[in-house]
Amino acid sequence: MLLSDAVKPLFAGTELRYPQFLPQCPVCTATASKELFVLRGFSHRQCRGCGFIFVNPRLSDEGARIYYNSEYYRQYCDNNERPINEVFGPYCRTFGPGLPDFVDRLRALCPRGRVVDVGCGLGALLASLPATDFERVGVEYNEAAARFAREHFGLRIVPDLADLRGAGTGFDLVTAIEVIEHVADPLACMQDLAQLLLPTGVLVVTTPNIGGLDYHLHGRQCAHFCAPSHVNFFTVETLTRLAARAGLQRQDYGYRGGVVSYVHWWRTRRADVDFWSPEAPTRNSANLVYRPRHGGPVILPAPQSLAPAATAGAARAPRLAFLRGLANRLLNGLFAQTQMIVVFRRAAG
Ligand SMILES: [Zn+2]
């Protein structure tokens, strides 16, 4: 199934069938925005108040539910014969070889307690947190992915955030990995995440970084633009501002990126292509970035400013830790800062 086939049923002519129009910028509430470009029928706009880039109108919740339970994930595939764990690769490959490192960093922020992963996909992250230390819950509304997480990892998965309300205590650790760029109402999403937190809890959000080199090099060909999947495009600043509206305070942030991004840029520098289109001549470089099986694992630099894992940090000499931090900063400066990882806590008072 081609991506264009997945998008077609969402439109009647050029009109979106399930539109949700944002009357104002969810980050700063300004009402004025300018159109940057149209991709696959979706207008990508930039807020004149704060610079936030967003698709408007986007799919309503009803439309998104149809889209995400359709053949959506197949857009990444060449054929329909892949096993589900490959089809749901987008979640796994977000971390790929970096997953153990990311888990270490989560455990440095929260060594044990109740954890919920919102938009948990196949459950790879939750499954990496030991059941002896964590009471684990996942939220995933793609039924096939939820089933995989239950059957494969034995995880408790609920289809909706509403299923967690009134469940008694909140959570020590809340994660939303590559979720907020997809949601129809990002402010409501942030408020929901904030509500799940215990007063001492920590929220870890990862999302594509539109402030990174990717966007500046690629413009509309940047891989982040894959409407109707991605509709909110944050920088650390705009995400922090949105979180503040939900009563959250940024504690820390870091980036991940990859040199392969430059390969993509080099190959597409003269072409005006839709990165995600199956017809795109860049398909192979897309595979390189997003499908490690075609090109070997992509080595991602560690997030630069997250605290090192408690155990590893204690064993490491301070000078070594400093050099490692410096190296990470340099690497992240050189690389694309494709993804950001931001840590929030409830704002004081
Ligand atoms: Zn704004």
C-alpha cells in the first residue's frame, strides 16, 4: 500500500474529511500564521508570534484514529509481508542501538516506581525497565501494537489515557516517546501527561527537533514532515513554552542525531521531493536513516545534557565524564540534532 493510498480516503477532493482547525497557536495563543508549504494536501504553517510550525487544519481525533488503525505503518514498507515487529519498527528504531543507554538515563532520573509510557508502540521501552523495580503500564491505541506488547512482553496496555484516570496514585516516571508531534491537540496532551505525574514525578518527552540542522538543511524535504502523521514541530523553546502552559517546568534537555542526515541532504540537495513518498528517488537514503536493516545500525550520539546513569557516573573519573560530555556536545553540534529529549517536572507552587 502506497502512502498516497493511505492519505486519499482522508480527503473529499481537496477538502479534509475529518478536519480539526486550531483557531490559535497552541504554544503562544497568537492567531496569525503564515503558510510555509503544502505537503500531501496539508498546509504547514508557522506562528507569527513564536515561530512554532504546525499543520493546520490537521486530522481530528476521529480522523487520526481511522488513520492510525489503517495501513498507516505500512507506509514505511516496500510490501505487505513483513512481520509486525518490523512493521512497527518506527518505535523500535527511534532508539535502535541507543535503547540501553536511554534506559540507563531514565533510571538515573527515576530508579524505581510506577512508570507509564504513553504511545508505547510495541512496548520495547517498557520491557527494558525491569519489572522488579517498576510497575509498568503502557498506553497504545493501535490495537495491533498493543496486542504485540501484551503477548510478547506480558505488559499491561490500555488503549486510552482515560483508562488511567482515577487509578489512585500518579506515576513516578511518565514517558512520551515520539508522540506529541502526532497529536491533534498538543496542549491537551501535555496537560494529560502532567496530570499523570506524582508531585515528585518526572516526565520525559522526545520529539523531532525542528530547531536542528535537519530542517535548516532540508527545508520542506526534512524527514520530520510526514503529514498527516506529524502535525506539531517543536524546538526545545516552543516545547518548553507549551509545557509551561500545562504547569510543567523544564529540568533538562538533550539531542540525538545522525551523520546519515547529511547523506540524505547530499542526495536530495537539488531535488524537490516528498521524503516519504514511495516514488521518491531518496528512498534508499530514507532506508539508511530509518531502516537500519538496509544499512547497518545508525550510531546515535548520546543525549548531551542528561545526567549520566548513577552507577556509570559514580565509577567514571570526573575528567573522563567531562571529556565525554564535551565530545557529545561537539558531536551533536556537528550532527543533525534530529531528535530532542526534554525532561520536565511539575512547576513549583
Ligand atoms: Zn505561537
